[in-house]
Amino acid sequence: IRGDLVTGVQTCALPILTIFVRIENAACCASVAELELIVEDGVTANPASLEACDDGSGQATFDLTTVESTILFGQSGTVLFYEDMAATIDISNPGSYTSGTGTIYAVIDDGSGCVSAPVEVDLSVISINPGDVFLSFDPTSGCGNTVVTMTLNTPSDPPGDWIFNVSFGPVSAGPVSTGDFIGSDGDTPFTIGVNEDYVFVLNSVTAPGALACEIIFSPGIEYII
């Protein structure tokens, strides 16, 4: 059998290629064998994104394992996460990975020696700006029986119901009662009747959305009317 001699590393675009191997011993006896090379399709990772609540430091703890099914996209294999696109700095704790907003990378190892190209996994830290959530009162003071409007001020994004946890009560007794008030669409008024000086304390605000990110004021923000 005659043909071109194949040496070194060769690239082949065909899914199946047959080559021939010639083995010769010192006595010049030779034998030829057929070798079939099969190029199989490798796994392809799918990009993903993940959100988590700010822990108060501008960072969040992400459970990267929750996006493994998105990355696998029906394929089998093990998802590995890396901090760099070259896939050299591995993330050893994907179930509890602390990071700011940014991009990490994932690959799929199919278990048979094939590893996919890296894809981006975008991480977003959801933060609540304390200056965007507050109480306002009108009037800010009164004499005797007074109707006070307490307004819950919220940002327009994300839209939905914001939960304000507020403690309140007469100044003489302190904020002895606590309740949740729902605000949305920028500002939501509540009418409250008082007959002496009252104190209101904003303890926390929970944002709308599946994550229900919360900002806790410690100490609470105090308003005296």
C-alpha cells in the first residue's frame, strides 16, 4: 500500500479517517494494519448568569451550582468553574463563592478527556441604596389630635412591592408596636391619627423580586412627629 507518510500532529476535518500503519522489524519483515480515526463532537458549554443579594460590603455569596443545568443544556458531564478565561484559576467552592459583580468562566468536562471551551458566567450583586428607601411625614409636627401622612419612598426600579418594617408608638412609651407596610411606584402614603408626639423607627426594607434582598438599618432610622 502506497501513500503519503503521516508524521507528527495532524489536523483532520473529516469525522472518520482511515490511515494505515506499517510495522517492520530488524529482519525487514513488514506488516500493514488499518487504523480508523473517529472525530467525535465535543461538549459545548452554555453561558449563564446569576444574581445574589449584597451582603453589605458590595459583594455577595453565589451558589454557582444552581446554574450548572443551564451550562450543561441537556448534555452530560461535570461543570468546572474558573476565575479566568484561560481556565487556570479554579473555583474550589462553587456552592459558596463570594464575589462582587463581574464575570467568571465555566467549562464542561465530559469525563472522557474532552473539555469544552470556556463560557462566561455573569455575576450580579443586587444592592439597595439606603438613600432610595426612606420615610417622610406631613405634617412634621402637630398640636392635639393630628392626622399625619406617612409616605414610603421607594425607587422605581425594580418595580413591585417594597416591604418597610417600622416600629412606632408615643414618645412617652417608645416604639412599642411594629408592623410591615407595603410601598410601590415611588411613594405610597399611609394616614395615621396621633394625639401626642410619636416616634417612628425604620428597621429594614425588603426589595421586590425572587431574591427579596433586604437592607437592615442598625440602629433603625428614627423620626419624631
